[in-house]
Amino acid sequence: MCGEAIVFSNKPKGVTLEGGVEYYLCACGRSKDGVFCDGSHKVTSCLPKKVVVEDTRQYHICMCKSSKNFPFCDGTHSQYSDKDVGGTVFGD
């Protein structure tokens, strides 16, 4: 988790990823869609997360940017309320 990340959403997002394809997923919470990196991290020390999955299927992507299994959801988003969206992620 990047210390400068912000909570994009307090719910995960289902995204279909194709097996064998290289993706760069947003780790800062500032990209336009919150899932794929669009370069918005450049104002932070955060870097996108490079991911290649084996199987083509839907994955639950962490949108709170706090999952211990980032970029995949582990349920950590449940600690965030609607008022936390847009704010800094909680530390460990």
C-alpha cells in the first residue's frame, strides 16, 4: 500500500481480466476509473501495480487501495464508510 493513496471507493469492482495480458492497475486512487492506471499517480510516490493473471475471468479489484492482497479485494473496504471515500487510506 502506498502511503499517499486515497480511497477511490469503499466497494470492490468486478473487472474481467484476460489471462496472459499485462495490466497496470491504479494503486494511488486518483485514476479516472479507479481500476486502470492513467498516470495520475505522478503527483505521488505511488506506482501502479503490474498484474498478469493466468485465467480469463472476472476479478474483484480493490478500490479502497488497502487490501493486503492488492490489487485484489480481501474485504478491507468494509472498514471505510462513504465519508472516507476520497480521503487517505488508513495505515496498518
